[in-house]
Amino acid sequence: MTSTESLNAFSMDFFSLKGKTAIVTGGNRGLGQAFAVAMAKAGANLFIAGISSENVRTRELIEAQGVEVEFLSVDIAAEGVPQQIINACCQHFGSLDILVNNAGICKLNKVERFGRDDWDPMINVNLTAAFELSHEAAKIMIPRRSGKIINVCSVFSSLGGRWSPAYSATKHALAGLTKAYCDELGQYNIQVNGIAPGYYETDITAITRSTPKEYKRVLEHIPANRWGDPQDLMGAMIFLASRASDYVNGHILAVDGGYLVR
């Protein structure tokens, strides 16, 4: 194909997810809900797995796009559950095209008090579950030579982060897992990327936002001069999940209002 033919071949259909099936862990609320709704708007069917039960509003938002959604209430960190999620999705929809490892928790404590009781649950949910889900998804995607794995990293994949060494450690590790899986799966036309949100107005940042001093500290660090809204992430998710990003691999896309430049 010549360069002119290649340019002519491109269309906005490259961003379409019509007929695709996506798993989103923790997709019932917050950023996960925004990711799920974004892909529904692009035409994908959704399989949402996580600790919380079905969210009626999430179902309404997704089904309003003319696509199907299925929910599975599970502890993704429990033994055997990642394989259960992949199997249940494939059984219901017949396929798996996109995996979004979004579920995560963040416990805050001063370093001298941050022990294994805080550390272990975050490692299990934020990192180990994402690894096991990616491992199971790869088994489906490799024979088909097609797929997208998107890990929800963080600006703390690049930074330290006071009061939660485990959160920073898991997000650094998730960025490393993204690159490692890209290195091996790229040959099978499977793209593995990360999306790194900055500070968003969701439940996970409620404590920070409720403290005027901390809220101001964060705001002054963001060139955009505002906290993020979940809507700000929707376009980036569609891009990483769609054909438009087929030559983007092993990349961590920061959507942070410029937080990382300061």
C-alpha cells in the first residue's frame, strides 16, 4: 500500500468499537464507570467485574448506547477469580477483545504505621489481580492474533506519593508489567498500554478533596488549574481500545492536566 493509499484508507471508523467485547474491572463507579460508558458509546459490549454489586445507573448509561452489559460481583483478588472472569465473559459474549485492568484501592497511613495489613490488600488488588487477568486474557488473544490490554496506572507510576507506599509501588509495577507484556505480545498484534490519570474528583480522592490545604496543594500543581472530571479520560480510553492505536504499544498515556510537568 502506498502512502497515499494508506492516508485514504484511514477513517473515523478506526475509533469504532462496534462488535467488540470489553472487560472493565471496577467498572461500576468512578473512573471505571467512565471507561465502560466511553467504550459503550463507541459500540462495545461490556462485562463489568468487581467487588460491588450491579449499579443500576451504570447499566442504564451503557444500555442507552444500544449495547449489552453483563455484571459479575466478585473479589478479583481471590484465588481463581481472574480466570472465572475471563471464562464468564467469553461464555456470555463469545469473545474477548479488550481488557481494562481498572480496579484498585488506596489506603493511606503514615509510613511508620503503614504495615502489611495496609500493604497486602493493595498488592493483591492493584497488581496481582491485574497480572492474573492479563495472563488469562493473553491465552484468548494470542491464538486470535488480536487484542487490547489497558492497565489503569497513575501519575504515581512516575512519582513517589506520601502516605501510601503500596499505591505508588503497585502503580510503578503496573507500568512495568505493561511494558513487559507489550514486549512479548506485540508480535501477536496485541497492544498493551497504560493510562495514567492524575487527580480526579472521585471517591478515591475524597479525603484529599475534603482537606482545604491538600486540595489547594494539588490544584496549584496542575497547569490546567482544575481537578479532572472522569469525562476527561473517555476519549483516551476509546483511542487505546480501538484500531486507531494499533501501532501504540507499551506506552503510559498521562491524562493529568499537565500535573507531571511540574
